[in-house]
Amino acid sequence: MMSQLIHMQSNQANQGKTFYIQAYNNEGMLINKFEKYSMYEENEFYSFLERVEAKGLELITESTDPSFIITSLRNVIPMKY
């Protein structure tokens, strides 16, 4: 299952990253809801991916190559959709 990333912004005070991920229902289908996440280090990001059984996050934009998968917190791009 690939989680979808919708919006990211940098938290400049502590260099964390805040982003929104499209939610799934209990049957594993995407729903029209986005949940906000803030992470501050790679281990937190990897634990999150493991918990949601994802290998990475897909950036949602009209211009992004669909094969671009975010697999590291350092690859989260601040202020992009």
C-alpha cells in the first residue's frame, strides 16, 4: 500500500517536517480526508512507514513524476503539494 503525501511544510524552529497524508478506511480504500503528521528524525519516519505498511510516500502534484517516491524524511520537500 502506498500512502499519499499531499502537503508538506518545514518546521524551522526544530528542523522537523510537517505533512498531510491521505487517509484510508478500514477496508483499505482511500477516503477524502487528510491527516497531519509532524516528524523530526529519520527513525520516526521509518517507524511510521512500517506501521502503515508502506515503502514510501507518493507526492501528489500535477507535475511530479509518478515514480517519485519519498523514502526518507530528508526528501520531504517543504511547502510543496
